[in-house]
Amino acid sequence: VEYSSTPIFKDGTLIGAVITFKDITERKAAEERFSALLESAPDAMIVSDEKGNIVLVNSQTEKLFGYNREEMIGKKIEMMVPEETQEKHPDYREEFYADPKRLSMGARGDIYGIAKNGQKIPLDIELSPINTDDGMIVVASIRDVTQRKKAEQEIKERYDELERFR
């Protein structure tokens, strides 16, 4: 249950309180299903609020960035943003919330994250806004594209090599 209490005053003196209880069984069940869904995702998943606070992460996020959940929950998402972008990131977030819609970032390979050990990781990121009773949250699906970038670089080098022999 969830409860709230409201004091009752008479002539400036507290004479009692009204306590209201609310059954939140369905909400808790929905939260558990959402958490299970996030946990089963093959990509790193980070849920954050409008202020950029990390609300929820999955185990893939722990593996990718090297932090455990306790180190991330309640912290700003900027902890995983490269230093050169950290200052601008709150402005990007504000723009996103001004016109929230699904957004794909990093398709060109120009988005990076920073792991706990300082390693810069190339990423593809999909942002999905979700309206909740507590306000909007954003689910970020994050994929490490290091191997793809290496393969692209190898293809480019081979192509350049072939071009030299033409």
C-alpha cells in the first residue's frame, strides 16, 4: 500500500489527521514486469528522468560501463558522457524533452560513452520517451559498436590498398 496523511487543524491547533491508503498492487506488478523486460534486453538499458538522474539500469549496462547498479542509480547520466560533451549534454536533454519522440543516435558512429575505467566506447543509442504518473522518463537502449567500427576501418584500409594498385 501507499499512504498519505493530511493534518487537521482547528483554530491553529492540530486536532487530528486524515490518513488515506491506496492499493498499489497493480502498479508494483507493472514495475516488476518492466524491470524484468529491461533485464532481459540484449543491449545496455538505462532509464533516466527529466533531470538526467539514472532511475534504473540492467546488467548489460553494468558490463558495458563497468559500474555496478549502486554506483549509477540516482547519479546523473553525464557520468557516462565524454568530458568534451558533458557541459552541453543537459542542453541536449532539454531539447529532447521539449519535443520528445523516439530518437536514434550514433548511426554515423560519432556517439561515445565513457566507462568507469576511462575507456571511450563508440555507441549506437536509441531513446524512447515514456509518460508515467511521476512524469516523463527516457529509456535508452545502448549498443557497443566497437567491433562494427573495427570492421569498417578494416574494409576502408583494404579498399584504400586496392585503390593504390589501380
